[in-house]
Amino acid sequence: GAVVSQHPSRVICKSGTSVKIECRSLDFQATTMFWYRQFPKQSLMLMATSNEGSKATYEQGVEKDKFLINHASLTLSTLTVTSAHPEDSSFYICSARKDTEQYFGPGTRLTVT
Amino acid sequence: EDKVVQSPLSLVVHEGDTVTLNCSYEVTNFRSLLWYKQEKKAPTFLFMLTSSGIEKKSGRLSSILDKKELSSILNITATQTGDSAIYLCAVAGGSNYKLTFGKGTLLTVNP
């Protein structure tokens, strides 16, 4: 199989603090990982593409200094939401690419108070 | 810019009905079209389609891709209340197989 985990599954933080979300491919190596954001009643929106060992490619309108992505190994990518604000509250989902398919993590629900 | 359009955006049916969900796309360097079912958490994979005209089936669900029309349909026969969910269509494009999602179809199956 191809399993992707995310941690934490749910996090509540105060406005102004930073939050780190981890995405791991458990049984395969993923040269490419993707980070998505989903607001209530909306579809998944790609935030950035993360390639191991190189800088992430951000989609238009996504602030790279606010959403820091690190893909340090073939099985781990992290997304850090810096200086979080209530409008960053959302469901963050990662996926890892294996050959031609993508496998999704279970998602992280971030609430910023 | 890559685009995926799904229709209808929402649909309410009775148990036992058959539904057809539509997806059309404009994508640079098309790789594949995927269907997902999303309930309360992350999407779960249903189908991946790469070849035109070949139907994929899984139980009561089936899907087919038409590369000439740049579209796909997802059929669900004999619907059950457990089929109630958002059905997402996504298209993978480019060297990274980046996914572009449609807005989804919210399906509600009433008993």
C-alpha cells in the first residue's frame, strides 16, 4: 500500500503564534509532496509543490514567507504557518506522489483563536 | 491556467436512484483524471482515468473519460444513503502531476 500520515490531526493556536504540520509517507519514498488548503464548503486548493532537496514552488496568491515548506527527506515534508491569524483557520491536507499517483494524508484542522 | 469544472454543484436524490456527475477540464500537459469521495475528512480515492473510452467500475460506481470532449462522468447506480458525500474531480498535469480540483458535487441521498 501507500500510506501518508499527517501530524497533528487537529491543532488550536493563538493568533500570532506559529504552527508546524508534518506530512510523512510511511511505506514509500516521495520525491514530490503537495500541500492543499480547504476552507469550509470549498474544494481543495493547491498551495505549493514541495520537491525533496529544493525550494518549494508556491501557487499564485500563497505567501511563501507565511507558509514555510521544508522537504528535508524523501519521506517528510513540513508546513509551518507563521504568525497565524484567524483567517488561516482551515483544513490543511498533504499528498505524496508515488509514480503517477498521489496519496493523501488524513488532513490537519487548524483553528486560530 | 488549469481549470476543472464540475456539475451539478449539488444534487438531492432518493435511495435507489441513479446519478451521473460531470467533470470537464482544461489542463496543460494532461496526465490523468481522478475522482475522489470526501466525507468529513480527507478525500478518498475512487478512480484514476488515463485512457479515453475505457470504463472503470467499482461496485455500483463507474467512470469514463472522453479526451476528445475533455470530460468525464461518474455514475452511481442504486444509490444508498452512505453515498452522500462531496465528489471531487481532479486533473493531474505537468511533469509533477500537479492536481487541479473542481469545486465538487455535493450529493445527498435521502432514504
